Amino acid sequence: MRKFNLKGTVIQRMRGIERETPKAPENEKEQVQVNTEMSAGFTSAQGQLRYAWRTDVGKLRKNNQDAVILGNGLVGVADGMGGHKGGEIASAGLRDGLLRETKDAEPDVQTLEKAVQKVNTELWERQKNDASLSGMGTTLTVLWPKEKEMIIGQVGDSRAYLLRDSELTQVTNDHSMVADMVRKGVLTEEQAACHPMRNYITRAVGTETLIEVDLSVHDRKKGDRWLICSDGLHGTVFGDELIELMKTEDLDEAADKMLQAALNGGGKDNISLILLQDDTDDSEPEDKNTEEAENKADSSADVDSSEEVNCP
């Protein structure tokens, strides 16, 4: 796993992207956002897709550094970091830049890679030229549906899950120090959940000149339910509880329940989530040419069997 190109000890190298320690707000907090004007803009070629999204500042933070990405057929979450100003600028900049770079584009892995790299460079240059933004960055988890496949882009520790046939799968890998240790067998999942360095991530958009993006393509199936979320949700709600909440039939009700569960669990971080329901018919259409040939063969057989046979 490639680490940030910063000097010093491990902790010193990671300090620039350590998440801000939440403090109790002094002023009134932002409210949960459910902006119906935002639209994913799915095309007919992307199939029948429904979605619900929520984002909330949580119980301890004063501002929401998460950004929900909806537009051009994209759905995603960006979780900013780097102080009050930097975190919001990084996540919003990634959201706006991605929507700009993918405008009128067809879902494609190379197009998504190019768009993320372009915005990464812009954010990197911006923090280099503004000392007040030094150390800012943002995670990215984004889905871009194709006709029969789902393109997934991943940087950082926001996540994408797939619920298929009542089985939940995490389809992205966290880019964090504790996730690295879990993959190496140094920590268990339970130990990672309470590890003192669980907030250190090893990769974020806008933190260096070129960022490594995990890009993958998954098959789609009718009935799939996808979840994209920041760690404000997956760090609090997981396991059987997450599965049961995702199974809630109504998408809006499911989104509300998941948000409330995260708040009930402490709401220590900003909470953002998007639920995506795939209602696309994935059955293969019959081949018209084959069907016509079979009909002709049947008609020919009927004619032959009706002919009279004259015996000598």
C-alpha cells in the first residue's frame, strides 16, 4: 500500500491527514440534509435505479465536511479532512470537479480515472498555494452504473457495500493504517474498531501530485441494494444491524433508520449515506433471429406432415 510522501515517523507522516478530533459544538449545528433538488441523473441506458440519501453533521462536530455526489449518473460520498475550512473545500471541490469532468460522458473506467486525477491535481495545487489549506484532502467512494456492470472508484476509508440475496459484502478496501494491519493479520476486526490510530488513512484525494485510485467493475443483478457511506456510519453501524437496516423495503425509511442508528451510536462524526436499489431486468432477451428460424421450422414441419403419401 503506497503511503503519503511525507517525512518523519509514521505518526508524523500521517499527521497531515489525521481526522480532526471532534469537540462539542458551541453554536447551533447544521441540520440533516435531504435536498430533493439533487438528482443522480440516471439515463435509460443505466437501467432502472432508485436511490435515497442523507447527510448529517452528527452530535459532536460543528460543521459537515462530507459531500454527497449526485449527477451525471454518478452516486458517491466524499469525506473531507484538514480542519474546518480545508475539509469542506476538499470534499466540495472533489464533488464539483467530478461532476464537471464527467458531464455528458458515458460510464467508463478510464473516464473516471482521468476525472479523479484531474481534480486531485487541482486540489493539490490549491493547498500548495494557500497555507490555510495545508494538509487538506478527502476520501472518495463513487459508483457509476453501466448497462450491466457497476464501476466503483475508491480512495480512503469511506465504503461501498452490496446487499445481494440477503448477503452483505464490503466491495471496497479501506485505505487506512488499521485496515492494512487487519489485512496483514496483525489486528482483528474487533481490535481495529477501537484502535487509537483508526482515524489515520493512508490515501486521500488532493494530498499529492498523483493519487492511486482503486477502480473495479462488478456485475449487476436485479434486486441488488448498494450502500455508499462515510465512516460516520460504518464506524458505528455494522454487522447484522447494518444488514437488517439495509433490508428495509422502503428506501427512504431505510435511509432514515440508518442515520438514526448512527446518531444513537454516538454521532461522533459527520454521517453521509446513499442507498441505491437496482430494479433493472437482468434477464437475457430472446434472440429474434433464432425465434423466427424456429417458427419457420415448425411451419415447414406442419406442411410436410399434411402432405398425402401415394404408395405404388
